[in-house]
Amino acid sequence: MNNVLIIGYGYWGPKLTRNFSNSNYFNLHSICDLNNSKLKEAKKNYPNVKIYTNYQDAIRNNKFQLVVISTPTTTHYKIAKKIIQNKMNVLVEKPLCLNLKEHLNLNRLAKYNKVKIFIDYPFIHSGGINYVKELIKNNKYGKINSIESYREQAPIRKDTDVFWDLSIHDISIFSYLLSKKRILSIKPIIYNKKQKNFKKISIFLQYNNTNVFIKNNWDSPTKIRLIKFVFDKAIVYLDENETLYKIKIYKKLNNQFNNYSLEVPNIDLTEPLMNLINHIYYSITKNKNNLLNEKFYTNVTKTMTMIQNRL
């Protein structure tokens, strides 16, 4: 089995831990956190794991095939650098870094030490997003004209802002879906710019002939994870909050105004984090990779940096 160390058992760490514990390919070996109460909780849930308060003790005493970093954003670079220098593969909760220079430096280190970097963009691995990707690839409903994404309500964080917390999900999704298109224009709008860590943002992007609108908001009475795809012949709604019927396809009838038929397709409902873990296994052990490689990850950070420079 491939031994795994989880660093950080706060908000996202337990979700990653649960999926690695359920994996057929990885062995949940150790968990590290600075908070003793969190470690007690982890040990209660996973009595067979080793626990550490210092990740350097963990990597000094064990050889891990993968180290998972789920710590505050500002710590990602330092910890990932140390792990890579110890010649271990690493999975980092998004974002990997807050600037392109650090990202490229980690890429160089990973190449030198012959290990791989993975970034946890969970929606890329969802059945809904990959269903839409096939629609775009096969041109089933004609070309895609516009996309609207609404991602609202999330825990307010002190280590970053809504742009690097929520917008990065949308940027990773559209970098994946529109990989053959080039960004022609960018227009971000911050609604509370005077605040250190602003909580609301809208972003307008133009990918060749596809217009994209993104709205992200931490402070919302309801949790929204909705993306609307407008094709020539259909409008597709993807709602990640739905348990079963995540995708609804409204097909245009005879090009008549407001005249549609509804189709609800079957999609892969496997938890995206488990799909991510499977992807990592095949990448590490079989050297099989697809679009989600160094080039893809770097492109997401480049796009985020381009937008950030216009804020």
C-alpha cells in the first residue's frame, strides 16, 4: 500500500482523511496537526494512525508515497517545499501558492527531486463537470456561447480572500472545460475592496467566442453552487448542491422563444475527492496522466495571477 500523511485536520482535512481511509490504493498512515484537540478527534476516528504535532518529525521518521497538505494557505509553500525536498509526492489543498513565482519554484524542485505535485481542485473530478466537458467536446448542442457561475456562502477565512478561496474553483473549472480557448479580456469587480480580505467579487472573462461571468460571495443566506451553460441548442444547469439530479438539460424546441424540453441525464455520482485520489494513484504508480498535470495546474495559477493584477 502507498502510505499517506495528512498535515492539517481542520476544516477540509477530515474530508480528505475520510476519502484516503476509504481508498483501495492508499494507506492512511499518519495525521499531523498543531491542535491537540484535533489530534484527539483524529485518533478517535482513526485509532490505527500515528499522530504528530510536527510534520517534520513525521517525514523524518517515515517514508510516505504521498503527503497531503490541508493547512492555512500562507503555509502551503513552505511545507510543500520541505516535503518535495524530502523526495515525496505532495497533494496540496487549493491554492498551491498565492503567486506564480512560488508555484514555478515548486515545479522546478519537484522535477529535480523526481516527484509530483497535485492540487485539490475537487470540482474538476466531479461527474457533472466531466459530463459537460463531453458535451463541449462532442459539440452535441452546438458551440458554447456563455457561462454563468454562482458560488456563494462559505466559511470566512483569515488567511485569504474570497478570490483565492472560491474564485479559484471557477477558474480551475473553466481552464479545464475551455482548455482549447484563450482568454481575450478580463474584468473583475470587487464590491468591498477596502476590506483586507474582501468577501464578494464578480469576474467577467472572454474566452475566444465564449463569455464567462463568475459571482463569488462568502456572505450569503443560502449556499449556491450553480453553473449555467448556454449552448446554441440547449441550456445546461449544473447544481453541485443537488444530491442526485445535478444536471438539467433544457433543449430548445424549433428555435421558439421560451420553448424547451427537459432532460435529466445519468452522471457519475462518485465523490469527487475519491476520483481525485484514484487519479493520483494512477499518476504515481502507472505514470498515467491527462490534462491535470503540471501544465494545467500552472495555467490555473497564471490565470489567477492575471486577474489579481487587475483587482
